[in-house]
Amino acid sequence: MTAEVKRPRRRARSAGASRAPTAARPARSIRDLDPRWALERPTEALALGLHSLRTGLFMAESLPLFWLQRAAGQARPAIRPPAGAIETLAARLRALLEQDAAEIGRGTMPLSVLAPIDPVGHGARLLRILGDSARVARRKRRHDARDFGAEARGWLSELPGYYRRNFHYQTDGYLSERSADLYEHQVELLFRGGADAMRRLVLAPMKAHLGETRGRGLRLLELGSGTGGATRSVARAFPEARITCIDLSPPYTRFAREQLRGFPRVECLQGDAADLDFADRRFDAVYSVFLFHELPLPVRELALEEALRVLKPGGFFGLVDSLQRGDVPELDWALDVFPREFHEPYYAHYAANPMEGLLADAGFEAIESSTGYLAKCIAARAPTTAGTDQSGR
């Protein structure tokens, strides 16, 4: 006879005490969870702990950068955040990091996506960012987006006109090795440690579309890969897939190639998302991360047409980019601040014109959107009905 296991009796609540059911009151932070959670889901708990450390670090590092920029004469934003804006941003960042930790816990991507890239060089890189902050503030004060060093000037004649500027007023724009070396760190300072987690929003829908797979036999294409920050996470989530990533910037492409040398299935090429040099229907998935808000409308449209052309029928298309107006109404004020503060000349048009409409106009199907912190993720697919054959280029 099976022995009955006696469970300890719970202490009764007082008559006036009440609590909403768990399903109706989702946990807001790890402190709200059952204490057994860390033992039952150790990978998720560890991921959330690492997120907390990273966020605390980047928040602390952003303070001296803010003070230095103010000392350099950087003007206050013309638009003030509304009441409660800081609390809203903090809550959305926390929710994003918890979501990212949950995806790691369920195996969408491995815990290694949280491994620091260059911990030894972290402090020295921060000092270079702080030292460069006065130059950034000076450009911002003068609205000077055409200030380039010698290395950057050497590339200007080979690039489209819209790209010949210092996005964010950063030194050399995207056109020097020095800029590439600082970029990932600068972005994490700006987003208080949430940049990589926002980039990884594309992984869950990509995995759902392609199947819970290591990527064997799959070809993936990343548009506007920059220094390879998003590429690294995708390569870890799909370790057997062949990934091609392209970017307009020769220095950033060269830097990404060096950073991703430990991933032999990743190929980094200099190229234009609006004019891809690939055959039709070559890729199982095409994705981009924080690319489209930096493109003028005609280039956005061409990039989507090209993505659809190189996708196999039924292939996955995904993008992560900035929120657009109406996605999170309580943050619409930030969409007005950002282009003014960070020299994003095409951002206002991007923010006012939903990407979902452009995707539908380009011919994509099954378009679905979600948001996380200050980003939105859009997943779609190429039509499953094959058209007539087209010759590759």
C-alpha cells in the first residue's frame, strides 16, 4: 500500500486578507515570485541575476557621462518627460529583462548570450567614451553632423548620400574603427543595459517559425549588422546555421568579422540592404536589428523588396527597431525627444509611419508585432506560393 505523504498545513489568512490569483497578478520582479522558483528554474534565475548586474553597471556608468555632457554645455531636452515617465521606463526595462531571462530558461537561446564580450577592456573603453563625450556634446550643440576624421572621410565617396553623416553625433559616425570599438558600449549606456535584450526579441518568433532547431541546413541573412552584436546571439541560438551579415560600413564590417571570428559559420560582408548581391530565394530567414529607423522611406521600401526577393517561399522575416507612435502611447513623448537629441534625420518619419504597413505593401504575410522596453519586434513571412523563377545576381 502506498504511504500517504502528508503536506504541511498553510497558515490561515486573516479574515480581511485577500490576494488575486497568480494568473491574474503576474509577477513584477523576482521578489514577487515563490522562493522555490530559483531552484525549479535555475537557468532563468541565473540569467535574471546577470541582467541585474549588467543593468546596475551600465546605470552607474551612465552617470558620469551625463555629468560630463552637461559640463560641456549640452542643452536640456526641449521636451520634458511627463509625470511618471521614469517609473514607466524602469518597469518596461524590468519586464524586458525578465522576458529575456524566461526565454533563456526555456531554451530559446543559451545562457552564453549574456557572456561579456571584452570584460578586460571594459574599463578602458568606458574611459575612451568619457573622454570623447565633450566632442560629442560640441557637435550636438552646433548641430554638426558632418564632422569626420581622416579614416571616415576616405569612405564617404563610396557610400549613399543619406549615410554620410554622424548619426547620434558620435565621432566618425559609423565610419571608423574607433567608432566601432565604442559603439556597443555606448548603446548599452544609452539603454541602461537593455540593448542586447531588445535585439534578442527577434529570436523567439524566429525559433517558432523555423522550429526549435539548432539551424542545421538553414541560411540566415542579417541586414545592417553593425559590429555584430545581434549576430552573436543569433549564432548562439542557431549554432549549425550559416549566417551572412551585411553592413554598409567597411570599418564596422571589418570589426564585426574580427569580433565573430569564433563563429566559423558566420560570414561578414560589406553591402547595401537596398541592393543585395544574392540570388533569389536563397535564405530561410532575413532579419534586421535597429536598421530601418535610420533609412529614408525610399530605402526602407527597397530593403523590404530585396528581403522578400532573397527569401524562400514561406521564409521568415523579422525586425527589431524603435517603437513607433501609438505602440506604447505613454512613451510617444520619447519618440519626439530621440531624433532631436541624437541626430536621427529619418526617425520622425519612421516613428509616424508603421512598419507593418510597409511590410504588407511589400507583399509579406502573417505580420505580427510585439513590444519590449523601447523596441518593437515585427515578425512576418514571405508568401508560400512560389512565383515564376528569377535569375540570381
